[in-house]
Amino acid sequence: MRNYELAFIADPDLDENALTALEEKIKGWVEAAGGSVVKVDRWGKRRMAYTIKKRHDGHYFFVTATLPTQAGAELERNLRLTEQVLRFMITLQEAA
């Protein structure tokens, strides 16, 4: 198991219930892949540096998780197919 950080920007038009549902859906994908969510950090609605899909704002999320090595590809596929996610990035955390 490796430690990963998933950063994603959600659509600014989503209400609180939709954001919570999206967060739970992503946690479910991590757990279905055999991993576990360590921490979820919600930054809230922020102005983006540039326009993405004609949006100037977005809800920022940072998820720290442990995943098996091959699980990143399936998680990335699911994130690409989710229309509420404007951008995402999965990074491997360095061992301390």
C-alpha cells in the first residue's frame, strides 16, 4: 500500500448535499479499490487561476488515502467520467 494525495476541483454550481454525495462517492471508489481514506480536507469555493469548462470558481478538495499500486488507474478512470469534477490530480506522497 502506498500513500497518495488526490486533489480535485468540483463544479461551483453544486449545493452542499451534492458536494457531500460526490465526496462519499469518491471515498467509495477508494475503498472499493482496496484502499482507505486517511483524511479529507475541504478548502471550499475558491477562484481558479484560469477558466475551466467556462467556470471561474470551484470547490477544492484534498483527499489523503492509502491505495494498492494498481488502483490509481481505476480511480483516475472514474474521476474522468464524473462530470462534476472539473480537474483532478493524483500524486504519490514521499515517505517521511
